[in-house]
Amino acid sequence: MPNKLLYKKMNTQELVVLSQQDDFKALEELIRKIQKDVFATLSYMLKSNENLYDLTQEVLLKVAKNIKNLQNPKCFNGWLNHIITNSYYDYLRKTKKKPETVSLEYSCPALNLDFQIEIPDSKNKPMEKCITGECERRIKKAIRGLPETFRIAIVLREFQGLSYEEIANTTNSSIGTVKSRISRARMKLQEALKNYIT
């Protein structure tokens, strides 16, 4: 059995394969490896941080319990995003909140507006950290202000890097609907952040 340092050097797919073979150290490392991404994704999907830690833990538990059900370890990221999205919708149902709906008949050309969150470097000066942190807070607030369907689509695209097809599969929508949601989300974000974008 590999030592702890070897587990850290393994890629996600290797950890998934070992986890499926009841290697609990591999599963522990896999959970450690994905927890920040799960937390970050949910932090943009939820309107507030109130249940963020509980929902993150719930997703990680589902991954641990169901890892053997994953047929193809190469599909882990898509499988994980299904769990995140389904857990989010379960949370909405439990809290009796309904996702906001919007008419998708409006169409416009896709805006080439890319958002990038910069994680503050620990070597940054205090003023730089403050500016970066403020920028991140404003972007998160703008994303949280989006209608539910737009928010999920833009988070899966911009933060998880999913293709339009993967997002369509994850959200049970057509590719055209996904493109429209992302386009409209980008327009709304551009409008919300226009005073902060140069």
C-alpha cells in the first residue's frame, strides 16, 4: 500500500480507482483534493453562506458513499458535478425554495466577457490583498444575485470549466438553452460589475 506522500502525488483518476478498491487512504486523499472545489462551487450557487459547510459535507459524503457506482473513473469530474448540482436542488426542495425561472425567448449574441477570480498571494501587500478580496466579494455578490438557472450555468461553465454539452447533461437542458443562460448571465454580470471593470 502506498505511503501518504505517494497518495498526494496521484492524480484524481488514480485515487478514484484505488478508492473503488476499498483503499480508504486513497479515498481520504481524493476527498481532501476535491473539497475546496466543491466548497467554491457551492459558494457561488447558494445565495448565502448559511448552509454552505453542511451542503459541502453532504456532497463529500455522497462521493465517499457512492464512489463504487462510478463506472468510468475518467468521468469523475462530470459525476462530481452531477452530485453537486443534484445536492443543490435537493437543498432547495428541502428548504421549500423554488428555483427562479426566466423566459429564454430573448436571444442576443454571446458576449466575450471572461471572469477570472484571483486568489490573493500570501506575499501580497495588505493593500493588494484588500483590493483583491473586495473584487472577489463583489463578483460573488453579483453571481449570487443572478436568477437560479443563470447562476448554475455560469458557475459550471466559468468555475468548473464544463462544456456546453456537459452543462446541458448536468442540468437536463438543451445546449441552446445553456448557451442562452450563459450569455444572459454574462450580460447581467457585466451590468452589475460595470463600475468595477475597466
